[in-house]
Amino acid sequence: MFDLAALDPSSLLPFILIGFAAQLVDGALGMAFGVICNTLLVAVMGVPPATASARIHVVEVFTTAVSGISHLIHRNIEWPLFWKLLIPGVIGGVLGAYVLTSLHADFVKPFVLAYLVAIGIWLLVRGLLYPPKVQKPTVIAPLGLIGGFLDAAGGGGWGPVVTSNLLVQGAEPRKVVGTVNSVEFFLTLAVSATFIWNLGFADIAGATLGLLIGGVLAAPVGAFMAKRFSVKLMLTLVGVVLTATSAFGLYRALFA
């Protein structure tokens, strides 16, 4: 059983800082909390990929619940798109979590870091080419399945993968953000349950609390940044940081 009284507050500090930094960017861009947290946890702190992804998704259950309710109140959800993403997304997420917990951390880590490098490059390209060209959306359900799987297996990526692709396909930005964020609550709930079932709760809880504290503290600042910073600049900077950090972690995992 997990004992909160035995938790050393100083051990939470790195996780609070990671949660704070990730939420600053997520608040400004509407995405990237998971990929930033996972990059720092896996590449910098050496946390096993499955444990890192589990911690991130437990935190996101709370943050996406608040976000989803907000979008529901403001009528930002497009329900046909919601249902087309929900079931494939949850299936992909559960499958990704199961695969990640079934493999040895040393084997999985290079693949997760390579995926994070790719996400970093994708965000960098999006930043350089922002705003996206308008086209008619054609791919939805397969995108949800792939996005859910990569989000769970890579510790994040639902927003960068699904939101970015739907925007590039030409869907209405307000409806895309509201719908994708609302689906993400059910995705993170299913993924978190899968991780807890396979890993147990005690190994996840302490660091998760730190990430949650940092995320809550940064939320108001992130909202302020959303009004002050250029989306193009933020996407470019985040892409550079993620690519560089993940590439360094990948180099260490392969050659250290």
C-alpha cells in the first residue's frame, strides 16, 4: 500500500519542475504535455518508459477531465468526430499500454526515444510551415487508433498526432481542439487503468503527485502565454528542444 506520509518532499521537486515546464508549453499550444514529460523523464531522468507513460497518463486523467468539461460548456465538441475518434483511440491506447508493459525497459527505450525525436521533428516542421493548408478531412478512425497507440506506448503524442493531422486535413480548429481534448479524457482513463493493472499503483503515485502539482501551478501561466506568444514560434522552439533532448537520450541508450 502506498504511504503518503513516507514521501520525501525533496524527491518530488524534479517531477514538479517537469510538470510545470510541460504544462507551460501545453497551455500555450494546447498539446505536448505528454511528450515533454516523457522526454524529460525517460531521456534525462532515466525513468523506465512504461513507468513514465503510466505517471503521465494518471496526471492527464485530471487535466483532461477539466479540459473536456470546459469544451463541453463552450460547445466546442463535434459529436460525430468525437465518436469516430473515441473507440479507435481507446483500443489503440489500451493496446499500446499493454505492449509497453510487456517488454523489457532496455529494449523499449530506444524505440520510445526515436518516436519522440520524430514527434520533435514533426512539431518543428509544423512550426516552420504554420499555418497549415486547408484540405477536406478524410482520415479519422485510423488516426485515432494510431494516435492512441503511440500516445500510450510513447508516453504522449495524442495531441501532436491527432490534432495536428486533423488540422492539416482542414477540420475546423475550434472543434478539433475541443473534440480531441474531450476524447483524450477517456483515452487517458483507459490507458491509466491498463498501466495500474500491470504495474501496480505504488510505483506510480509519488512521482505522479509531483507532476500534478507542477502542472496545476503552471496552468495559469500557460494560459497567459497562449495570449502572448506566437504559435509558430512556440511550435518551432518546442520541436527543437524535443528533438535535441530525445536525440541525446537516444544516443546514450544506444552507445553509452
